[in-house]
Amino acid sequence: MLQITNLHANVGDKPILKGLTLSLNAGEIHAIMGPNGAGKSTLGYVLSGRPGYEVTEGSVTFNGNDLLALEPHERAAAGLFLGFQYPVEIPGVSNVQFLREALNAQRKNRSEAPLSGAEFLKVAREQAGALGMDMDMLKRPVNVGFSGGEKKRNEMVQMGIINPALAILDETDSGLDIDALRTVGDGINRIMRKPDKAVLLITHYQRLLDYVKPDFVHVLADGRITRTGGAELALELERDGYKELAA
Amino acid sequence: MNRSAPTRHDEAWRYSDISAVEAAWPLAAPESIIVPAGGNFARTILQDTGSIHQLDIAVGKGATTAIHVLNIGGDYGRVELNVTLHEGADFKLGAVQIGGGTQNLEIITTVTHAEPKATSSQIVRSVLAGTATGTYLGKVAVARDAQLTDSVQSVKAMLLDRSATANAKPELEIYADDVKCAHGCAIGELDAMGLFYLQARGIAPADAKKLMLQAFVAGVFEGAADEDILIEAALKKLGELV
């Protein structure tokens, strides 16, 4: 589904990714772990096309197409979803309006008919309910006044509504208490654990992986993958730290 | 009165398109509106042709006045309000100006709290693209006896291009000592991270900008009798700029 080959990327003049190669197949969940500053978030931003993140070498294909040639909104329409580490507050724009516009823009891009207000609300209500989010919160401006945990939960509601083929989740576990962590973990499994979907979980800690069991764990250090293993690698990292294993 | 046309030395015309003003000179006398004690007055001004509107409004004791302005049309458009508040009167202004190309748009207000216990609230939002200029000069004057005045002024401008200009001059002149006068002013650009967030969810760049700008001007027309017409005209204009 996703093939990253020898990816080099700069933020400003600073090289952050230095030859990263990674392959994700449909039906797989991959976790990327690594120390601060290794380039984990940069990878998420490069894949989703954030301005200012410049690819200097290498390639990324998504279902056989050149992902890097697409604008951010086209990548979303192609099925890529980035769960933000710090979801952005957008005063004045309601979640419902934002998500309906987003979903219908993606559908339009795929030549699908738009959802009516009623159809959309049905989907939104289902997803919000499954993640324990009040519909009233969905009517409020995007992330404004939400706690850290509520913002992350909102990312998952958005993911449920948009229903992407590939989710890149950037530290979705940070800022969550134990109960919220379980809710979010269940959400990821419910929405994304399917034979035709894939997930790239970017995380510092092993604890989310108790709920979302990865098929592969990669260590990202200094801009490249230094080690790959199964779920047990996360436990090893938790025990021994990155220093030992990244070297 | 056979006054000559103003020049840039006149503070109230400092940022104006002087040649357009000269062409329109002499102006008709300002429209004079007297709201009687206890009365309620509302007016919507949709400036979409490039013209100069001047209103003198005297708001009587305990009376209310609500003015909504959408200043979007023509090469040069000016809306000037001169408001005098008597005891316990209330004045509300919700104004939006949206300009692109080489447009010069301005809103000038002078709100005089002449007597005690009057309240005023002014919200002004400008969105400017191209080499457009948007100006808001807003003076609040509180007379010596006008104790317990409560005045709020919120002024924000959004520049869509680095070549656009926003002028904002909130001004307070207070001679009473027991008053509340709040004012805030900010000029900025659309939040790049917010735009990226919207795009990452599938919204095309122009639509993402429009959505954020819609949010920026939303609420200003709340309560206007012509709210729907104003919002529709504002959105149409925003759509032309993004």
C-alpha cells in the first residue's frame, strides 16, 4: 500500500530524514518508535504534504501512485489520514461543518456523490457515540476549548467519519489518561484493523501498543529506520531504552 | 457650506483615495437621524458600488441603535458614522469590509458618550487582498459628565497578501473618571497550521481559506434584519479573493 524508499527530507535547511525506507501492506499495523528529534513527526508531515517539509531525495508511492506529487487535500482524498500530535484549534468553524465539508470534498475528488446533511449526521453520530464523544462537542468550533484528551478523541472521531485507507497517527496516545487511551485504542482497532487498511502509529511509548497490537515495530533514529521487529521489540525498547537499541 | 475637499492632512481622510473624494466633492450633507428617547433604530449599510455614506445619529435617552455595515464594492468606499449617545442609550456596530485588487475601503466612527450610563459596542473586521487598503478609524469620546459609560471596541484585520494594507486607529478620549472602555486591535494573516489541518482533511486550499475567513467575519452580522443577505454578499466577495 505504502512504499517509502530512501526518503530524505529537510525542514528549512536542516536534514531530518536521511534515507528512510519502509513498506506497509494492506492489513498491517506498523509502529514507529524512537527518541525525541529522530524525525518521527517529520515523517508524518512529509507524507501528508505539510508546506516547509521538503523532500530532497527518494520516493513514496501510495497504492502505486506517486504520493509526493499530490497536494495535501488530494492525498487525503486518495485515502491518507494524518492524526495530528497537536490538533489545531479553528475558532468559528464548527466540527460538523468542517467534517462534512472535508468528507464531501474528498468524495467529490473521487467522483462520489456528496452526503446530505442527514446522511452525514447519521455517520457523525455513530462515530462520536462509539468514541464516547457528546454530539454537542461536535457542534462546537473545531478543538476550541477541548482538553488535550478531547482533541485526540476528536481526531479519532474524524478518522471514523472519513474512514481512510491509511492512517498515520502521530503520538495519538500523548495527553491521554488510561481510560481515554483504551477508548482511542479500541477506536483504532475498530476503524482501521481491516484487511484493506493500514496504520502507521508514531509513538514514544509502548503503552498504546497494549491496546493496538502492531504487526511490526520499527526504531527510527537520526532520520532512518535502524531496527525492525515484531511486537516484542516495543517491550524490549521499553525495558532497555532507545540508546541501547538504536545504536 | 462651501468647504473645499479634504486633503491627507485631515486626520479623518488621511488614508482615503483623495482623487475619488475630490471627484465626489462637494458631498451631500450627512444623513441626520434622531432616535427619540426610548426608541429603537436599526440600519444596514451595504456599500457595494463605491460610494461615500455619512450618517449623523443622535441616540436619545434610553434608546438603542444597531448599525450593520458591509463595505465591499467599488474602487473607493467609505462609511462614516458620527454617533452621539444620551443618557442610558445603547449603540451597536457590526462592520465588515472586504477588499481586493486596488480597492480602498474605509470605515470611520466617532461615538460620543455625551451623558452618563450609555453603552456602545463596535466590532470591525477587515479582510484585504492584492494591494487593497482597508482603514478603520474609530474614536470613542467620553464627556466629563458621562460617568458609568461602558464602551467596547474590537478591531481585527486579516491580510491575505503581503501587499495589502490595513490601517487601524482605535482612539479613546475620556474626560469622565468612572468608565469602562475596552478596546482591542489585531492585524494578522491566516493561520498556516490551521490551513494545513483543513487541507489534510481533504479541503482544497481556496475552500480552506474561505472557511477560515467565514469564521473570521462570522457573528458580526448577528441580529441584523438582513443577516442572510449580508452573509451571502460577504461570502461571495470572499470567494472572489481566495
